[in-house]
Amino acid sequence: MSSERPSTRVVDPRAVRVATAPATTAIEAAPIVLEPAAVPLAPASGERGGQVLIDGVPAGLRLDRRDAVHVVLVEGQGRETSWSPVIMLPLVPTAGPAIGVVRREVIVDGWRIEVEIESERRAALRERARRGGDETARAGPTEVRAIIPGQVLAVSIAPGDSVLAGQQLLVVEAMKMQNELRAPRDGVVSRVAVGPGRTIEVGDLLLVLE
Amino acid sequence: MPMTAPFRRVLVANRGEIAVRIIRACHEAGMEAVAVYSDADASAQHVRMADLAVRIGPPPPTESYLRIDAIIAAALEAGAEAIHPGYGFLAERAAFARAVEEAGLVFVGPPSAVIDALGDKLHARRTARDVGVAAVPGTLEAAPVDRPDQVAAILAEAETIGYPLLVKAAAGGGGRGMRRVVSPAGLPAALAGGSREAASAFGDGSVYLEREIAPARHVEVQLLADETGRVVAIGERDCSLQRRHQKLVEEAPAPGLTVEQRRELHGLAVKVATAAGLRNAATAEFLRAPDGSFYFLEVNTRLQVEHGVTELVSGLDIVREQFWLAAGRPLSDEALAAAGRAAEPAGHAIEVRITAEDPSRDFTPTPGRVRRWVMPAGPGVRVDSGIEAGDRVSPEYDNLIAKIMVLAGDRDAAISRLRRALDETEIAGIQTTLPFHRFVARSESFAAGELSTDWVGENWDGPASLARAARIGQLAAGLDALESGLATAVTTGGSLGGTATAPTDSGDGRWARSGRQAVNERWPR
């Protein structure tokens, strides 16, 4: 189905995941996760460049709203600024009940793209639940690794603890935000590799779930 | 200052943008327009615009727009004096023109005998040869496909034409019955296959051989002719940007021709059409080889989709001229004046065909309901279309939904104007060819006039263009959702809206369960 994401995605609770709706376009664009950076988003009038994280990477990006359907995506600053006019229309989901998934029809340069937007945490959880089911069947250990650099603030579990999918494991401060890391599946914590105060890099082992 | 009209009432035997175009000409000339419609088109724009509309059957064309009896009956019932066939459907069916003539009505187009003669491409090729106009090198008689004893003869003929060559259907059009042959080994199978396909498509399995001219430019000449047999050329069009023999972009005049080359080309077209006894309007098609020589291809005995670019450059209303010529008038002063200027056009016009096709998926059809429909306006812009927001593009009919045309002083200015016009165009609900045309309007190769019938395959990368747009669309939709707090607004039992460090509680368990439930709902197993 969709692309595999690291099971330890730690994001702002306001983060959204945007995917192209399956089978509506000739290409399967990778889903994009957008989350607010520490700097607050620009107001709706969009006078100053807002900072957001695109898949965890800060980017200067904002929306100029023209009317109910016309927005302009503004990228970059000063002379490097580019404006991309976008037409955005609501779409009633056509197939299946997808709770919490919002559909939009966007038109860019004449291309018609159907996108699905949902809470990133919700999407990640849904994926974990799916993958968790798969992995429980295989009954192998899951190594939980860091996907953003930062500092561990708190560890909520200890080796031997039983955890449920979605349960908080660690709190990591990254990009001036406190992010909670949740269990990708049900399991028993067999090892905790980090403690409070520890600085972590992307890819570092955090803990192992059996 | 009332001017007499060519007819009092005219039936338009077509639908979509061309029916709308003809109804406009009727109204400008002071004639009443009668529309015909299938059940799929009961509230279509051409029906809304007509003075009277007659239902002719269910949606399939064979049960509606292709029914000669139903259309003649509608014309008689509505009291129409003439029938304009538009293009496609019955426009080039000699049987239809004959039925109209026999019903005592006027067919707005060439007489049935001329349609018959020129519809046979072999006949047209022989006509060209008789008046000394070079047709694309090839055979002039139908190839003997069922005679094993003549295989050697046809192979010898193919050898003199040279490979690669094309097997083409004498009754053909739209690439049906056509086969490309690269070596003698493939010829017998191509002849048999092409003939079979032509027989099923046109009811005539005659095929012939033609040299493949590549890279070629497709150049055609707009012709008008009156009842005395006088034929004039109104100008030429370049229609080289094609995909599987379907034209995508047309312009007038053809770029890169000198005044002398234009005169020569127009002269060739007039010669063939005069010899064929043309009346009313038609278009003579030519291929231009890389060495600059013109080869006659065929004559289309109808109003062309792309007639508008010639109208813009010449200032002549070709449909209006068609009506007056059908009414028996000699070529008008306006038509003669336009013919006199044809080799030295004052401006440049470009048309792009907006069709309901996906240019990222090899132009596959994309029927559906149009949700948003904003067409360009402003100086030098003409739009011919037959739909509005809320209309359905039916899978039953042609995909063409709008022709966006621009006119400017020269080609560069016309391309700039086209770019601007396409930027103003907004269509939602269905994918159209708009992204392809936006690409053409920005292409350096197109601007340099490097036109050929292979251009689309060599220059267009639909998926790459779509990928760029999809990312912008995803980012815009994501930012919009962030700003409206989509993620924190959606709660389904858990505490999604809490701060990042909110203490966990049993809500996580419910949250996880609701997540699993959502998974099951989305991907039932």
C-alpha cells in the first residue's frame, strides 16, 4: 500500500499527512508530513513567511489566501520567492468510510490531483496498528530508533513493562518542541537503550520491543 | 438595415462546441437554429442556445447523431430548409448528403458526389496526379491483398517506394487501417491486417502503400468554392503537433514559409480541389518533407475543427460563407479579399484543443462532471466550447470540450498571449489536456518553430510534470489543513487535542483501538 515510514515518527500533534488519493493520478506521490515549527504559523492573511517542517525539515512556506477556492503557495523569501497558484475544492469521499480523512481536489498548472489529509499521529497509529498486527504474527523484536535528533527528556517505561500500541514511551525535545514517542505496537519492552538527558541522533537505537 | 438571410431556419446535425459555433453563425446571419440532441444532451449548451430542439434518440451515437433518418425527419418536422453537419458524425458521409438532397433540403457542404469521390483517398491521389500535383509517393490503385500470385508484384512496387512505408486505408481516417512497415518481410501481414481493420471500420477493405515521410510537418489549406466551380484558398494552417494522428495544436499561418512557398502551396490545393469539382468548403492536407517539398495527402470535405485560426487571421467567418455558398451565392467580396491576402497574412493565430484526456496517462479519456469552468478572456482571445460548470463530459462522444484560440501580430506575441490565456483557464472535476498546452506555450522548441508530427513523443513528459504539480498541491493542501487545525479538530474518543507532553492515560488504549478500527474499515480483510 503506501510507503513504509519509520515506526518511531515523533511529531507535533498538529501535524498532518498529505497523500495523493490512491489510483487517482498516474504517479504515486510519496505522502508529505507537515508540522508547525517552533515559530508560529503565519496568520491566515499570510503577510509574513511562516516556518513549517516538511517531513521533519524546516522550510519557508506559506499560503496566500485569495478567496474560497484560490490559494497561492509561497515558497522562499525575497528575490527567490516563487508563487504557485492552487485551486482547492472540497471533495466528498467516494469510497469507504475513512474516519478523520479529509479529501480535497487541488488544481496546479492544470493538473487535477486528489489529496487525502489526516492527522499524522492518527495516520501513523493506523499504520502501526496494521504493521503491529503483521509483526505480532511474526513475533519478532522491534527496534525503535530515533528519526529526529534531540534530547531525551523523560523515559516512561522500564525493561519488562508491557505496553499497548500508541502508549507513550519517551519524551524527546527536538526543534524546540517536546515530542512524545509512542509504542508502534503491543509488546514487552526488552531493552531501553537511552536515559533522560541523553542526546540522540537520527537512527540511534532507543529501545527494543518483543 | 435588415439583410436577407441565406435561409430562414437551419438544422444543426451535431453537438458540443461545433454545434454552438454553427448556431452562433445562424443567429448572426438572422437564421433560426434547430438543435438535435440525444438523451445524454437534453440540457446541453447547444440545446439551450437553439431556437428549437428535437430529441433524436438515446445516448449512443449510432442511435442518435448517426441516424440519418431521424435527423432528416427532425429537419422536416421543424421546418428547416438546410442542414449543417459540422465535423465528425455524418459530416463526410456521402449517404447523408444524398439523403438531405433527396429530402429537398440543402446540405451545407460539398455535394454527395464530391464527398464520395474525395472520400476515396486513392481517387483523390489519382486526381492530384492528373493535374500534376505531387501526392505522397506510393501506389494509386488498391493493393491486391487476396491474391498470393501478386505478392511479388506488390513487393516490387514497395521496393520502388522505399521503406519504411505505410499501409493506409483508401476509405480511412484517424489512423484506422494504417500499418507501418519497415521491411519487405512485414508487408504481407500489414496488408492483410490493415485491410481487415479498414473493412470493419469503414466497410471497405481497400488499402494502398505510401512512403513514410518523417519527420514531417502537417500543413493544410482552407478552401472555399462556389456553384460555378471557382475555388479560392483562404490560408494555410500548421497542425503538426499530433498524437496518434489526433491534432492537439494548430496555427495559422504555418510558421517558416515564405510568401512564395505559401502561394505555391495554396495553388496546389486549389488545383486539386478544382479538378475534383469542389463546392462549398473543404480542406486540402499536405505533408511537408524536411527538404521543404509539399506532398498532397487528402481533401477533407467538411468544416475542420481548427477552422477558427484561419477565421482569426483572415477576418472571414467561414461558417457564414458556407451558408451563403450553400444558398447558391457566388464567392463573397469578403471571401475574395481574404483569398487575395492569404499568402501575406497580417497576424498569427494559435489554437489548442482542450480535451477530456489525461496527458500523464498517454492521453486516456477522462469523462466526468466539470466542477469549475473558467475560460480566458481579454484582447485577442477566442474560446469555442460547448459546456459549462456542472455539465457532464459523456464517455459516448468526442473528448473535445474547448478550443482556446489567440490572435496577435506575430507568432511570438501569439505564444505569449496563449501562455497568458492558459494561465487564466481553470477547469476542475476532470483532468484535461491543459497541462500539456501550458507546456507547449512555454516550450523553446515550439517557440523556435521546430514542429513535426513526432514532436509530442519527443518533448512531452507527462508524469514528470504531474509530479511537480502534485508536490505543490500536497504542500498547499497540507498548509491549509495545518492552519485550520485539522489534526487537532478530529477527535474520536482519544485525547488527540492535548499538548505534546500530556500524561497518557487509558485514552491511548481507546485511541489505539479506534485506529485499528479505522484500519479495518479502510482495508477490510
